[in-house]
Amino acid sequence: MSVEAKNGLHPRNRFRTRYDFPQLIACSPPMAAWVKPNAHGEHSIDFADPQAVKALNQALLKQAYGLQHWDIPPGYLCPPIPGRSDYIHHLADLISARHGPEVRVLDIGTGANCIYPLIGACEYGWSFVGAEVDSVALRWAKKLVASNPSVAGLIECRPQPSATKCFQGVIQAGERFDLTMCNPPFHASAAEATAGNQRKLRNLGGKKDGLNFGGKAGELWCEGGELAFIRRMIEESVGFATNCGWFTTLVSKSDHLPRLQKTLRQMKADEVRVIEMAQGQKKSRFLAWRFGKHPAP
């Protein structure tokens, strides 16, 4: 097993530098309503305001990728674009930064925001299947894909019929993927998720109640939390070893890694990696594993 460490955002990440708010406003004029001088007299937004964060995301996606239509339904997760982009770039490193639609990726729990398929299709031209158990999120993701013709032919959104399965019911007979990816629910209960989001809000200087990034139950919490979810994913992945090259998932708590690595040894994974990522002071990582000597093409 190996650990690969990177300082800061990935070198290919378009969002490594400070936001150029005048350029973002020029690209997306509604952004102007949310930009104000901060305590240092610099242009910024209130990152504790969900509407401001959404407006920033819309501007970033327009400026970087030409995506003209992106939105989320009320209460659903509003993702930070730089961090989501970083996961995609590190996945690309696993397959030697291959480009093109022949690279197929399965996004487990793609969410209403459909952010990983949108970024991956724009950055690398990959083909995506986004699986989602929430019918509202699935319908919204499909609408986002259809609204952006430049990537519509690269992304398919499929229903996941079971909240306790990742691959079963989604991967079709004989189907092959180069990569799977997942941003699992981190918390074990709604109360735990609410407490975590309130801490995040306080750290951002927010004074109002609510979730600055939003999030529904399936996005933020599940029975047993992140550890139980990923363990189930690992156990299920054995049955799909010939369908997928690299299986991957974000792991929010580094303390979970030893137990997850133990599960992977028990499941006889042939190769396991932990890829460390960072965005400023925030540290994150994803776990990657595969079976057999050669990944699926």
C-alpha cells in the first residue's frame, strides 16, 4: 500500500489561484450582487451565504468550462468547485491522464448538482454514468445534462434502486468502467450532520442558522456513517472486479483508513492507494483499490 501526498490543489486544477471577481462578474453578471469588499478591502463573497456560494459556482462553471446552465433545487448540496475538480484530476493521474470518451467513469451518488460528471466531461472528455437513489436529485441531474449540449452526449444518469447498494442495479451485464468515484455521506445521523454543518458555518463567520452548502439525508448521512457505507462498497466491489478498473471513494476521516484498509486486505484487493489532497488548510483524501494485475480498459 502506498500514500501519495500533494501540497495544495492539483497542478492541473484551474482554480489554484485567487478568484478574479471582476472577470467572474463579466462572465456571469448576476455574480455582482454578491461581491463586496472584505475586511482587507479585497473583493470577496460571504461564503456562509448559500445563495452567494451558488452564484460563485455558476460563474466558475461558465468561466472555466462554458457551462451556461447550472443550478440546484432548494436544500440540496452546493459543492465547492475547486475541491471537486481536484478529485477528478487525481483520478486522471491513476489512468495516466488519458482523455476521451473511451474512458468511462461511474459516479456513485452523483447528486442533483451532477458536478463530477460535468467537470470530468469538460476537463478530459470522459464518458460518465451518474447513479442516484434520490428521484428528485436524479431528475435534476438529467435536466442539467440536457441543458448543456457540450457535454450532454457524454453523461448518462441512472437510478440506483437500493440505498444500500453502490454497483448492483446500476452496472449492466458486460459493462466496463475505468474508474468509479464516490463522495459518500459522512455522518451517521441527521443530528450529527446538522452539528457538523453548524460548525462549518461558525468557522466561516456565519451568524444565521442553516447549511451554507445545503444537503439532504442521502448526501450528508446514512446509517453507520461513512465507515459503514465504504465498507459495504468495498465488499460489494468484489463482485464487480471484472467490470471496473479502479474503485475509489473520498474518505473524510483519516482515522477510518486503517479499518478500511483491513477490509480491503480481507477482500484480497491486489492494489490499494491513499491519495492525499489539500485546499488551503483543509486536508482530504480518497481511497483507491483494484483487483487483478491489470485494470479494466
